[in-house]
Amino acid sequence: MRIVSGMRPTGKLHIGHYFGAIDNWLRFQKEHECFFLVADWHALTSDYQDTSDIPSHTQEMVIDWLACGVDPEKAIVFQQSQVKEHAELYLLLSMFTPLGWLERNPTFKEQKQQITDKDISNLGFFGYPVLQATDVMIYKGQGVPVGKDQVPHLEITREIARRFNNLTKTEIFPEPEAILTETPKIMGTDGRKMSKSYHNSISLSDDENSVEKKIKSMVTDSNRLRRDDPGNPDACNLFPLHKKYSPMDTQQEVRQGCTTASMGCVDCKKILLPNINNWLNPIREKRLDLENKPNRVREILHTGNQKARQVATSTIEEVRKTLHLAS
Ligand code: TRP
Ligand code: SF4
């Protein structure tokens, strides 16, 4: 199966990114042909006014991918903007995309309401899902590991692929499927969705001190007001972290202690801390190593860009022929 996924270059990643997507990337790169892209053009759809952070954010993000175990020997790791064929297919697919599909896109409606500090009433932002569809379709992607928030975009991708195939009476593009990671969802320290802009995230690059501070400040079961009150792990932000990081018997011990009030939240957090740190340690180490080799990341991207370009070129030639645009 062909797998395509990407992330906007937002800089250092947090554990929500890991369990929301990278976890799946690592599984798929073992057995499938994978394309993982830095969606730098997507970053521009809302942040075109100041693009100066893109290089450093790309560097930081790719370092995190590699530190987590994304393997450039197995997967093609590349930059969207360096494969210009994306731009051509984007243009062509835009002809096949009815405005209604974009107007109805829930992410678009939501962000237009929520984003008030930037002007996003531009064509590029409106066309965001078409650009994303292009990323997947140009590699004939069949599976797209993403977080749940991307499902509407995948739906639009499928519709564009279907419409293109129908109108051209071809089967050039497969209809890709979203591949979601299993729950439980990792929440931020304040109980909202983990997100850099909320300042509630635990980064893959956080040192032991800051992880400790963050875990200590994390809100738990809001109904457990006093130490003597029994708690409910299933209504607690912290418990999903135990599910990810603590061994099964510890999880059971915590559940038991919490629901009978024999364990307090402070102790519960103390048990979690070394488990998170054990998991983060090898990532921190690889990160440090890569930070000392800035050329390494550049080389990996350069090779990835070339490999991606080859596949993208062959698709675009096929599309040109189909649309009678060949020279
Ligand atoms: N829109 C995705 C996000 O914000 C990033 C993305 C860009 C992507 N191109 C993609 C995801 C292609 C999957 C496939 O997370
Ligand atoms: Fe959450 Fe642990 Fe407190 Fe229970 S004891 S509410 S699981 S932090």
C-alpha cells in the first residue's frame, strides 16, 4: 500500500503529535511505501505575512521525526515546496473541485470563526483541502495516517479523486483512506486538546525538569475535590498517559488506588514521571545528536525531494496526457 502523510512545519513536536500520527507512521514505514512531507506551502495559507520561521521550524520538526524513528532509508521524507509538480496538479485539480465542497468544509468554517489575529480570506486558505488532496494524489496514496481533525480533508480528497476519474473515464487516482490512531486521546495539561498555541503541551524535546513541572500542574479528574474522594481515571487527563507509558500492572494499581481513594493524584503523578522520562530519553538523545549535525537533515531532505519528484513527475505526465495537455 502507498502511504502519504504530512505536517505543517510548526517547529518542535509534542507527544500529541506522536500518538496522533507518528506512531502510525512508524508502523507503516516497516511494510509499506511511505511518503512523509513537510507541508510548507500549507503553512503559508495562513502565515503568508511572515514566512521567516519556515526553515527553522522545518529543521526542528524533521529532527523530531527522525528522533522518533522515522527512517529515511525506509520512507521518503521531503519538502512539499521542493516538488513543484504539486503546484501543477493543484492547479488542475482546482478545476475539478466545486466551490461548494470547500465552502462546506467544517475545518474552514471553524477556522474562519476562530482565527481572528490573521487575515485568512485569501484563495490559498480556501483551497487548503485541494493542496492537501494534491499531496496525496500525486503519489497515488491509498492510506493517509492522520489525526481525527483531518478526516474532513480526506473526505474532500476522496471526492476529488472520484470526480477526476469519473470525468476523465480513467482510474488514475485511488480513493485514499484516512488511517486513524487508536484512542485514548492525549490531552494538554489544562484539559484542552494538546496544542502548541494553547501552551499546554509536553514536547518531545522537554527536559526532565520541565516535564516534571508540567505533569505536576496537570489538571486531573475535576470531580475529585479532596484527597479522600474517590476519583475516576476515565474522566482524568492524566490517566491516558499512564495507558501510554506505564506497564499494565501499574495501570491497574493506579485505577484501583484512584477509585478507592487509597492513592492521591500527587502520588499518581510521581509514578508516571519516570515512565514518561524513560520513554523520552532515547528520543532526547537522538535529538541532541541530530542537532549537532545540521547537514544531516539537509541531506535527508535533499535525497527525499529527488525521490518524491520522480514519482510526482510520472503522475503529472499521465494527467497531462489524459487532459490533452501533452506537448
Ligand atoms: N493538513 C495537515 C495537517 O494540518 C497536513 C498535511 C498536508 C497532510 N498535506 C498532507 C496530511 C497530506 C496528510 C496528507 O495536519
Ligand atoms: Fe487521575 Fe491519578 Fe488523580 Fe486518579 S489518582 S484522578 S488517575 S491523577
